[in-house]
Amino acid sequence: MGLLDKFRGASYFSPMTQVVLVGFVCFLCPGMFNALNGMGGGGQVDRTTGNNANTALYCTFIIFGVLGGAIVNLCGVRWTIFGSGLTYALYSSSYIYLNHTGNGAFTIAAGAILGIGAGILWAAQGMIMVSYPREEEKGRYIAVFWIIFNMGGMLGGILPFAINYNSTKDSLSDGVYIAFVILECIGAALGLALAPPSKVVREDGSSVVLVKYTSVRIEAVEILKLFMNPMMLALLPMCFASNFFYSYQFGPINGSIFNIRTRGFNNIFYWGAQMIGAYALSFLLDNQRMTRKTRGIIALGIVAVFFNVVWGGTLKLQQKYTHGPLPGGIPTDYPGGLIDFLESKRAAGPIILYTLHGVGDALYQNLAYWVIGSLTNDGQKLSRYAGFYKGIQSLGATVAWQLDAKSVSYMNQLIGNWVLLGISMFPMFYVVYTLKDHSEETKVQTDDYDDREKV
């Protein structure tokens, strides 16, 4: 069954409808954030404030990513997603203040607040995406989400490209930031349209029934157990590396060798390519003619080869320059200056390479979610696993954004990314090799269970 077939006849309470809804929430909130980040330094010529804001963001994300699963389990998905979505709008609006005052304090504080919201939102999203579908459908559901989510990044690329098409500035205008704020507020409100998990019914008639926890103490104990779980510990390098490369791709590549309108143009392809990568990988991950372990090993092999080829090409590109535009009007030392997309001979190679990084991101993160989703079918465990993944991912991102903020050489950033991704493959292989064809089943606690929105 193809992806489009899954939409036909889907009711409001079906898992597919819920995954599509949360996909559009992320299309409008994290998708816009990704587009803004993809401009390099939040679209500012001086990336220092943007880098420091990202550091503050991921510092709080580390904590609330890990705690996010417990918060969602205690408070439910709708209101947590709504409140979390508003933190994205606050962050985008802070750049309007930065444009007019040059004071980055508000943007950095907004980044820290966004880290709290993002940690909770992604825990809820991960739970919905990998616990609602049946085992044989998880790859496709992850792909559906990833396609919708990255449409947001594409739209976020189109907006600055169109609004700044004739601009000679190296930073975004207020109009772009205002557009982002409006879209992110709509995305937050869309979170209220989600159905309570207890009412979601799968295609085979089974319910997404989840255990009701009412004790903060129990949730705290379960979170601590994550750090003693052999599978989670083995996946630590994967989690750490999974967003580490963003700071390099968005700053030293997109933010350093392309002009402002071309950065937006590039992001249309970067995020669009992610949809293709996610869709293609889903056919392998859900192929029932192979064992789950075989599918995982083949997928991991594809990811490993793809990453080494793309980062090898990036090494060749990086050898041509050492820095992008600097404050004080100092231009990039890339041969010929900043690239415009209309300069087809100069632009084609770097744009294609940047686009391939987008494909690699989709392949890596879709495989990561599939591996996590293959460990259990228990929705509450998966909300914690997703939170753990995003929390440790944020730890890696915190380090990566500070490397750029502290002006670590572009070449050293590239080498660090390449080595981390290589290291992460070995423990990932161990986890994949131990996968069983069927995950442990969710145990339903029927006493004191009601229809309220609990995860």
C-alpha cells in the first residue's frame, strides 16, 4: 500500500489523521524555525547572536527533551503542543527586536524559552509518530510526518527568497520574521485539534490504549532508568550526532558562500530533498519480505555510504575558503565572492552538495526514529525514548553551535562532524543487529483508566 492510499478513508480518530495533524503543527512551528536557522545566524549578517541563541535553546532543550516525555504523559498532548508552539513564535519575533535595536539579549532569552517548548513538543510528536501505527507501518508513518514537516522548511525558504529577491542587504527584513510569527501561531493553535490518544483507533480496529500514570515520582524513576537502559546507552552517539551537523551546514556552508536570496533558494531544495529521502527509505524500512534486522542493516549501510560520499565532496568544497562575510564589511574569501543562484556555473555544484546534505539528514533521522520505534510498542516508553533522543541530540547541537560561535575553523568543524557520524554507526549497528521482528507489546492498565487526554 502506497503512502497516498493510507489517506483514503482515514477518519479523524485514525492514527494517520493524527500523524498528519502533528505533521502540520511541525510544518508551521519547527519547520519555520528550521528555515530561519537555515539562513545562517537567523538571517543576520553577524551570526554571533543567532549562535548564542541556539546554544541557549539547546541547553534548555537538553533538560526538557529528557523530561518532555514525562510532562506529556502527565499533561496530555494537545495543551503541551499548543503551549510549546507559541514559544516558536516568541523566538521568531525576537529577531524583529534585534533588527531595530541590535541588542541580542531578548533573542538569546527567547532561545532558552524555545528550548523548553521544543523539548516538550518533540516528545509528544515522537510518541504520536512511532506508537500510533502498527509495527509494519512505522516506516511509512515516519515518512508521512517527515514529508509534511519539511514542507514547512521549503515554505520557509520560499518566503525569504521572494521577500528578499531584490534586496542588497545581508540580513532578513522585518516582513520575513512577521510572516514566520503568524504561521507559528497558527501551528500552535492546530495542536488543539489533535484527538486524545485514548480515542485513536487503528485500521484493524485496535485502540491506541495507553497506561495512565498520575504520579510524578513514577515518571521521575522511569526517566532515570533511561540512563541505565543498555539500548539507550548504545544509541547515545547516534542521538548526539543527529543534529550536530546543522550548525556547519547552515553557517559555514549556506551562510558563508551564498548571498541572502540564494540562501533561501537553497533551503527550498535542502528541505525538499528531505521529503524524497524519507519517502524512499520508507519502502525499505517497511518491507515485510525481509526481517526487521535485515532491513535495519541494509538501511544503515546505505546511510553510511551516503554520508561518506557527501562529506567527502564537502571536504573538497571546504578547501576553497576559510570564512564567510564578517562584521565590518569583510567579505567571504570564497573564490569570486558570494554566490548568486543565477550564476549557474559557480552555483550548481555547491547547491547540489548542500541539497544532498538535506537528503542525508532525512536518511539518518528517519532511520534513528525507526530504530527507536522498533524497541517497543508502548506509547509511554516511546514518549520517553523520543524525549531522550531529542535531549541528547540537543546536547550535541549545543556543542556544535558554540563551536561556530567561538570561531572554530570551518575545516575543524567539518572533520568533527565526519568523525562523530562515523563513530555513531558502530553502536547503531549493534542495536539494529539485536532487533526482533516483533517489539514487546503494550500492557494495558485497565483500573482507574478513563477517557481524559493522557498519554
